[in-house]
Amino acid sequence: MEDLKKVFAGKLLGIKAIKLQPNDPFTWASGWKSPFYCDNRKTLSFHDVRSFVKLELVHAVLKNFPEATAVAGVATGAIAQGMLVADELALPYAYVRPKPKDHGMKNQIEGELPQGAKVVVVEDLISTGGSSLKAVAALLEAGFEVVGMVASYTYGFPVAEEAFREAGVKLVTLTDYEHVVEKALETGYIKETDVPMLHEWRKDPANWKKDM
């Protein structure tokens, strides 16, 4: 029986949430070039995959962060996933913007969490970890305790792993780069000849095809 990480990798591939474009790389918000893109938002459009993600994230929370008394989603990618998790757990929910609004109430945390809540953060995807940990910092600054984070997918970059270590935040993900590549090979989604290029990119994504 396949483990969870490969099962979910197969579901992402099945709905074409994984894109591979070695000759026409994507440009991320960080400026990095990438031959590989994971569009987790597509999971929201397919009921069976959406339900799978919701229930497996809930299981991850119950197993790893049973002390959580509230849920926060990271805007914008995990607003919906976080809400689904909070609803299933019957816990208070809010979402965290990258920065405070420049108008109105000027909120960064949208919604209301109980004072002193023990918050589990829900994220859709981890790349460098920067935006995810900014959300954690905002919650801490607001006086909440962050017990950990659950996410659908991580590229597993060393820079992100180090950032989470330094921040003291435990991260649990449903799948990752290795399992997606393994499943993509098994299903013919990618060719064996694609793998060295993907590994080269993942080893040093900040400098891969930087001159393009």
C-alpha cells in the first residue's frame, strides 16, 4: 500500500497541478527561475481531492498538534484550506495577510481568535518559507502561541528547512518534491532524462538559469 505522500503526489499529478517547463521556466515571486511548479489551488476545484486534503490536514493536526485551540490560514493560498480544516475541527479561524492593510481597520490578522489561543497554521505550499514564517511572526506579535504548521506540499529547500529550524516551528506536510518526482516517473508524467535537471535546480534554485 502506498504511503500518504505518494498517494497525494498522484492526486496532484492527476489534476495536473504539477507543471514541468524546463525550456520555458516559471518565475517565482522571489525572482527564482523554476522548471517545476506546483499549483495547489487547483485542489479546491475537485471535490474528491479537496476532501482528501481537508481530512489529511485535519489528521496531521490531530496527530502532531492536538493541543491546538485555533486555526490560522496563510493568505492567500491557504485561506480556503485553513477554513476547511477549522470547520472540520470545530475551532475558531482567522487568516493572516502578508502585511497589514493600508486602509480600514489596517488588520493583518483577519478574523478573531480567542486571547491566548494555541494556533496551528495552515499553509498550502512551502518554498523558501519566508511568507509562511511572516504569518507565524504576526500571530506571535499579536500574543498568540503558535504550536506548529501543516501544509499540503513542500519543495524541501535547505533554506526553508533552516528557516523553520531557526524559528522553532514544527512543519508537517502531506507530500513533497521527492515523492512527486518519484510518482511522476512511475506514471510517465516526466521522463528519466528530466530528473538530473530537476535535481540540479533543486540543489541551488536561487542561481538556476539566473542569466535568463
